[in-house]
Amino acid sequence: MSAMTTRMKVGWAVITVLVLVYALFPVLSILATSFKLPSELNLGTFLPAHWTWTNYEQILGPEGSARDLFLPSLRNSIGISLIATAIAVVLATLAAYAIARLDFPGKRLILTTALGVSIFPVISIVTPLFNLWRNIGLYDTWAGLIIPYLSLTLPISIWTLAAFFRQIPWELEQAAQVDGATTWQAFRKAIVPLAAPGVFTTALIAFFIAWNDFVYGISLTSTSRARPVPAALAFFTGASQFEEPTGAISAAAVVVTIPVVILVLLFQRQIVAGLTQGAVKG
């Protein structure tokens, strides 16, 4: 392949800049809005005329008007997302291993069903799930959100991990069994460590899916007992009925985005390695 010409390099540089601007402009706009005074929200300016922490004080300060709404929902999001991710990764690891290693009738049907569930519109099952949860006592509880979150995280986790397990040579597990290891010991000590990048990547993807859910959170909760952050943002109000809570919502959006950004920046190499390993045959 011939080296890139100067014209091609300039073209790719321009495309890269345009993509970055397109992707980062909404984020920067929300960040700038979070530092604006309520009186500056409708001026049409991108940067605030007077930088202020007022919006962050509303959601985090001891006397903030939205503190009692935001902090419990942040706690709920962290707890529910972590539990849903842990359960999804454990179940998906076992299921993906069986699908990749064992031959049994209906294996392809299971993968197809998992894919179908992952693309099924969530809004279509919210109403019957709402009625069921009310009848059995799971409405407005952590378990009432963790179980539906598994329908979002488990299918994609199975698909992703099954690809990783297919890349691991079968001979390694057989060698461990020849050395006296049981099937479980061979799986735990020989296979899982090799699949660690895939398991880690799958866990991050599952966490992001659960962390960003809005439909289940707004439909299956009614109080701060279990309401996650995306749903809580819909209940933010201004200081009066004539004031929009745009600044407070922007500040909350920045706060809940920080953990995601930190995770991606800290583990970007593992994420890329995990995704490429599962995508390349051999």
C-alpha cells in the first residue's frame, strides 16, 4: 500500500476534526450550560457571561433545592447498575462458555433469541411489566429494576462473551484436565483468566447500558426509594413555576457522565483489546 499523500492526510485531518466537533459539541454545550445563571439560559450565547457553581450547589450543596432528589437517585443508579452488571456478567460467562464449547440442540436458537431480545423495543413491555410488578410487590424496588435491566444487559453480554470463548484454544482446557483438573477447575483457572479482557469489556458495556436506562427507571418507580438518575432528571423543577431547571439538569448530567468518562479513560486499552480480540478469528 502506497504512503498517504499530503492531500489525503489533510483530508483525513479535516474529517477527524469535523467528527470530533460533531461528537463533542453537545457535551461541551451541556457543560457550558451547567455554569450559567438562570437569567443567561435564553440569551443564545454558548459560553456563560458569568461562570457560577449555582447549579451544582442545587444538586450537591447542603441547602440545594434538588439535593434530596439527585443524591438518592445517584445512589440508586450506582447500586442497581453494579448489581445488574455483576449478575449479567456471571450468567453470561457461564452461558457463553456452554454455547462456545458444548454441542447441544438449539444452541443457535439461543443466540438468535438473545439477539432478538436485545433489539426488542423496551417500551412495548413496560405496561404489562408495570402491572405485574404492582401485583407481586416489586414496583419501586431495586429488584424491580435489576430484573428488567438483565433483559438489556444479558443478551449483549452473551453475544460478546461467546465470541471471546471461541477464540480460546480448546486444547488448553483439555491439557488442564489431563493434569488432573476438574471441568470447573479448568474453566476457572485456565479459561476465565484468558477471557479476562472480554469479561472486563462486557462488564463495562453492561454497566453503561444499565446506567443510561430511562424507560424502565421512569416507569417502574414512583419515589426516590429506587428511582435512578436518568428518571430523576425528569422531576427537576426550577425555583419557581416560571423558571426552567435547565442549568440544574445540565449540572446533573455532567456529574453522572463523569464516572463513565473516567472508566473509559482509565480502561480504554482494555476495552479496545477486548473488542478486537473478540472480533478477530484465530
